[in-house]
Amino acid sequence: DSGVTQTPKHLITATGQRVTLRCSPRSGDLSVYWYQQSLDQGLQFLIQYYNGEERAKGNILERFSAQQFPDLHSELNLSSLELGDSALYFCASSSKGVNEKLFFGSGTQLSVL
Amino acid sequence: DQQVKQNSPSLSVQEGRISILNCDYTNSMFDYFLWYKKYPAEGPTFLISISSIKDKNEDGRFTVFLNKSAKHLSLHIVPSQPGDSAVYFCAASGSNFGNEKLTFGTGTRLTIIP
């Protein structure tokens, strides 16, 4: 158990809809990362937050947004969903966010039908 | 633009033998490298890392080798055990990028044959 909690584990929705994925980092970790893993793809970095502030941005679509709350949990919002958004979404956390190993949650499997 | 490449999608190795997983990178600014292991229905878990100031790091049955001139790293597992069957991801980051995100390869599925 990595200590990182992601909910829900599975999400099935239709095109055009909006969903929210939730992540609770390990106790004491200030940095939260979101990654997307599509079929046969590696883990694609989406966005990083550190202590409530956006720290780094990767290949995140404009239809996607994220935030980190004062209690350090994070949410990833995906809107106007398309079939191609179907993927496994991972959240990870680390204590400082600098060249550190990340602790990953077990992911949210999103299926857009 | 795949900056971290794992060119072998899969690898099968006999139990007890050595497993060698390879990873190449293109960005010379990367200075920290990690290997993650992923079982089905679980998130990736950290396995071993190496800083660019070293060329080898060992942890039990796992050894990572770094060849900076070739921009190549490899993970050696000796001896391989059935529990090592998983997908292995290579990852890299650079402390001078302005951010420290990890860039992952596409993974190699390792199957250990009993």
C-alpha cells in the first residue's frame, strides 16, 4: 500500500460529460502529480501541484483542469469527454517534488463510451 | 517526442536466470533515473534509482547501470523470480529544467518462466 488513495477506481461515462477524479496523497506529502496512461503508452505527465500551487504542467488538454486543496488532496476535472480520453489516470505524491521517487495510487480507470 | 525509450515491449526469462531491461534517453539534461515496477490493477512502485554522478547502483537482486555517453541505462535482476513478472517502467528527470517531473518510457512487460 503506497498510502496514496484514488477514487473512484472505475468510471464509465458518455462523450461530452464531465467527471472528477480525486486523490489523497500520502500523509505529509506536499506534492501531487497526475499522470495518464493510455493503451500501449507510457505514463504521460499531466500536471503537478506543490502545497496548493501549480508547479509544473505537461501535456494536459485545455478541457482538463486540476487543483490542490488546503488539506492537500487533489482533484482532476475532465470535461467535454471524448472517446480518446479513455485511459488509466494515476495520481502520485512526494514530500518535496524535487528529483524524488514518487508514490503512486492504484489509478482510476476511465471509460468514455 | 519520446525522450525516454524502452524499445522492447516484452521480455521472457527463465526463473533463476538474469533479466536485463534496457532504456535509452535523448535529453542530455536528465540527471536522475528511476525504475518502477507495475503489477496489474496496481499503481507503479519505485524499485531503484541512480544519479548521473554514478554509473552503478545496487539493491539486493536489482542493479541499475548508467552509461551517460551512450544515454543508456539498464536494469539487471539476478536471479529472476516468478514474482518479478510485471511491467517495468524507466523514468528520468532533470533538476535544471525548472521543474522536476518524471518522464516515463512506455514500459517492458517481463515474464519469468518457472
